[in-house]
Amino acid sequence: MNDVTIVGTGPAGLTAAIYAARAGFKPVIYAGIQHGGQLTTTTEVENFPGFAEGIQGPKLMAEMTAQAERVGTRIVYDTITKVDFSNPSKLKLWADQELIETKTVIISTGATAKTLGLLGEASLMGRGLSTCATCDGFFYRGKKVMIIGGGDSAMEEASYLANLAQEVILVHRRDTFRAANIMIDRVKNNPKIKIKTPWTIEKTLSDETGLTGVTLINLENSAKEDIKIDGLFYAIGHKPNSDIFLPWVDVDDHGYIKVTDFVKTKTPGVFAAGDIADPTFKQAITAAGMGCQAAITAARYLENLH
Ligand code: NAP
């Protein structure tokens, strides 16, 4: 039986692995669908301490992975699909058919980008539609793109896209934004970015090559407008990946795992760290901090079992 099984390899999971390994617990970490987490879809990271010149997101995650492996973590490139935590002294997880038994679990599965749920949306993903400007913006150099959302992500990604694209249209469903003023000002002062509020997408327009445009609808007066675009980016928030852990953890209205004492879920031996349990900060550094807290708490729990 494993001492510590970690689910998810973002900054929270990998930091938990580093601490658990150095405490002698031979952690096993499951990478899931997106090894490295959201930072692998980012370019420059300038706010993670220790890198005076900044560091590329994928490089940061590759370094964290190498560090976790060097201190004795076993990384499994598989996805946990089911769990059963009904017996806290023998927690069970499944990676497809493989059963994993463990004394503790650290959940660090992060969050996934939300979509609008429009008809035909799934078939346009990667064919003109993206949820990650920093990953896919490069493909739209010199082209016309649209971004949906009014939070910090939308503002940040609109500015990022403006460096690449010929024209960026930011569409938001309200006249006010939830983004920070500094981010909004940066967008408003960028001549390549046009802001349209209060509008949303009624439907996407496409041909056999993929997305060709959208039909927008004005949410005040129901006016409609067809706009030709080459790329469409969603920046409308994220959904925490907590579903498979129910009912053994409590979640809030948005699906974030509720914790006490920083990282404890309601099931003994099951801890949560990073964006999955953090509706407030959602930063790489806070996720890493929670990963550390989860590993130390798991180690104390294990020591008390003996
Ligand atoms: P967010 O703050 O939750 O904003 C989501 C935006 O999408 C909101 O403007 C929301 O509109 C809109 N939206 C949601 N569902 C929609 C729908 N179905 N149709 C149309 N619009 C929809 O998410 P976020 O921007 O990803 O930011 C998440 C967190 O990360 C925030 O705490 C943010 O501060 C932080 N963050 C920080 C930075 C930074 O500091 N550099 C960068 C990125 C993110 P409403 O406003 O009308 O609800």
C-alpha cells in the first residue's frame, strides 16, 4: 500500500511530492490528462520567486517534475478515474482498471477551462476555437481574433493576443468588468483591441476548414451582428476538477473542495491543495504553498498511525 498518493502534477501536486519524498514517504503521483497543469499552457511566468528574469511556464513545470523525481517521487502518466474513500484506513483509487491502495491521498487536480456550451463547439476546438490564448495565439499572427470574458484572464489574454494578432475584439456580457482596473486600462489603451459590451455569442459560423465567424447578440436590445474572425478564445473562468472525489469531500457552490486546517478534507487521510481548493488566489505560488502544507499534514497523519 502507498503511503502518499498524489493526484495531479501542477505546482501543488509536485510540491507535495517533493516534501513527501524528502520526508521519506516514497510518494506516487498521477499526472492525469495535463501533466504539469495549467502552467504548461502559459508562456512567461514573472511572479514565481527565484527567477529574476522570469521563466517559461512549461520549463518551470519540467524543473519541478525533475526535482520531484530526483528526491524519490514515482510519476505515473495515467489518469485517476474513480475513487472509494469509504474506508479511511485503506483509501482506494483506480487508474482505469488498475487499483491503487494508499494510506493518504493529496488531491491536486486543479481546474479546467469553462466553455459557452454552444452547438457544435466541441468540433471547433483546435479549429479556430481555443480556451488558451497563450497556447494557441501564435497560430493567429496577423489575423483577426475575438476573446470572450471580462475577468483578469480575458484582459491578460486580450493584451497577449494583441501582440500577435492584427485585431482583437473583446466581448463581454456586462458593461462592467470584474478584472482589476490596471488590467482593464491596459486593454482600453491598446489601439489593437476593440471592446464590445454587453454582447455575447449566439452561434458560431463555420465551414469545412473550421470557425469562420460568430453571430453576436446584444443583451440589452437583442440586436444581432455577424462578425468574421479567424480565431475565438474563451476566457470565462475554470471549473475545479473535483467531481470524482464526491461524496468523500465537501465542495462549495462552484465545486471547489472545502478544507479545514488549510488542507484537510472531511475524510481522514485525504487532503486537497492548489486551485482545486482555492477559489480565491489561484496562483502557482499559493498552489505550491498548499502542496507543501498538504505533504506536511499528510506526514503528521501517517506518523500518528504508527
Ligand atoms: P473570472 O474572474 O471568474 O471571470 C470570468 C469572466 O467570464 C467574467 O467576466 C464572467 O462574466 C465571464 N463569464 C463567465 N461565464 C460566462 C458565460 N457563460 N458567458 C459569458 N461570459 C461568461 O475568471 P478568470 O478571469 O479566469 O480569473 C480567475 C481568477 O484568476 C481570478 O481570481 C483572477 O483575478 C485570477 N487571475 C489573475 C491574473 C493576474 O493577476 N495576472 C490573471 C488571470 C487570472 P461576469 O463578470 O458577468 O460574471
